Amino acid sequence: MKKVILTGGEEVPALGLGTWKMGIGEADEAGQIEALQTGIDLGLTLIDTAEMYGDGRSEALVGQAIRGRRDPVFLVSKVLPQNASRQGTIEACERSLRHLATDRIDLYLLHWRGNHPLAETVEAFERLKRDGKIRHWGVSNLDPADIRELLALPDGVNCVANQVMYNLAERGIEWDLLPDAQARQMAIMAYCPLGEGQLIDHPGLVALGRRHGVTAATVALAWLLARDGVIAIPKSRSAARVRENAAALSLTLSAEDLDELDRLFPPPGGPMPLAMT
Ligand SMILES: NC(=O)c1ccc[n+]([C@@H]2O[C@H](COP(=O)([O-])OP(=O)(O)OC[C@H]3O[C@@H](n4cnc5c(N)ncnc54)[C@H](OP(=O)(O)O)[C@@H]3O)[C@@H](O)[C@H]2O)c1
């Protein structure tokens, strides 16, 4: 398993599992649990969820999937911006712990920036850390200016990750956010690594994958895994597709492949607004 080293030295898997739109009352929840457990068995032990996803029902599904196997899992959840006040963050975290049926969240993120001052959220994160309810904290959907503001706050440098949209079709962060994060060893968690599924039919990716005997999804994830300090969190409700995604760990793209991908999906030529869902 390729690993990403967090500030402080802890290593986490560079390929994990997303859970958006999982556990929201569909008929195949047993299949979704099986998909997550298949991922864990394959070493995709970083699981990303959020209080927002199905109003806690995705967290509850994750709680079921990790029952009896909590220790190998690196659990990520997120507080909604409207809850991210000094006291609201603590209460949100305690709700998430109940949904997840665990005593700690390994990485707790601010889902996106809202009206509560970042300083209050950071204070709450630090208190949750001291109380053993979370082990690390980070942010999501923060652009370079937000990150500068965060880093200037007391304890702001303790932020270990920024989760942002990053995939072959959305490469804007390569201009500034990604190199800055790499320089300070702040992990970038790439959400929508498959472009919410839209990359899987891209003819150029399908053709490149065919040459390696893999699918377009595998290629799109292998491209992300080739970057330092990047953690990809594809979501799939199917064990078979989780296996296909895990195959990215064994695919090494050649310099020619990477050049071809640059032609198909050009890198940014200047600063771009942060892409968001
Ligand atoms: N911080 C944020 O604001 C934010 C925003 C968006 C997402 N996220 C996180 O990032 C995770 C990933 O993003 P995402 O779920 O939006 O998009 P994604 O992972 O890019 O794509 C998910 C879509 O691709 C399909 N898929 C997955 N593997 C596939 C494969 N091998 N072949 C074909 N189709 C495949 C899935 O369908 P099936 O499930 O049917 O396989 C689903 O429709 C989320 O689940 C969530 O945890 C965070």
C-alpha cells in the first residue's frame, strides 16, 4: 500500500474509501457494507464520511462496516460549517462518534468554510484532541487564501489535511494549493477522484487502460496515486468496483502515459478558483 505521511509522522493509506450517498436507505445496504469491508481487506483502510451524508446515516453504515475491525481503520469525518462554533463542533463530534459507534475519529475535518470564525473551530478541534475524541484535524474546500489565514491562527499549523476536489478533469490545485501543501506536508485528500463517475467513460482513458489491461477508473486513480502527498477516496457501493479501484495500487503509469494524460487533460496555466461539488 502506498502511504502518505501526515505532519507528525503517522502514515495513512494513499487510497481510501468514500461514502457520500451511501447508507441513505437504499435496498442494497448489505452490499454497501460488503463493499467497504472488501476495501478494508484490500488495505483501503482510510474511510471518509461526514455528518452531512444522509444526516448521519452514512456514518452509521460505516460504524456497521467496521464493527470488530476498528483498529486497522483510519476514520475520517466532517463537521458541517453551521455546526462549527466552539461548542457546536464538540457536540457534532459527539453525535458523529455515536453514529460511528466508536470512541475516536482519526481525522476530523471542517467540511467547508462557513460563518463561524476559523479560530473557534480550531479551538474546538484542539480541545477534542486533548480529550481523545479525535486524533488529528483538518479542513476541506479551503483555497490558498483560506489556508494562509488558517496557518496564521494559534494552533493553525496543526492542520494535517485539506480535502478538495481533484481529478484528471479538475487540475486547478496543481497551480498553487497542491505544491504549497506538499511543501508543508499537509496531505491533500482528493475527493471526486473519478469525477463523480464521469471519467470512467472517457474514450482516451478507456484506450489507455485497455493497453494496460485495466479500466479507465483504475487509470484515473493510478494517476492520482503517482502524486506525492495525495490521498484518493473513490466511493463505490460495489465490492467488484472497489477491487477495480484497488487495482490502481499495482498500476505504474509510464512517462509516456503521463504525457498522454497531460495532453488529454491539460494542467492549469494559471491560478484557478477552487473546484467544488
Ligand atoms: N469534502 C467534500 O466536500 C466532498 C465532496 C464530494 C465528495 N467527498 C468525498 O469523496 C468521496 C468520493 O467522491 P464522489 O463519491 O463524489 O465521487 P467519485 O468517487 O469520483 O465517483 C463515485 C461514482 O463513481 C462510481 N464508481 C466508483 N468506482 C467505479 C468503478 N471502478 N467503475 C465505474 N464506476 C465507479 C460510483 O458508483 P457506484 O457506487 O455504483 O460504484 C459513483 O457513482 C465521496 O464519497 C466523499 O466521501 C467529499
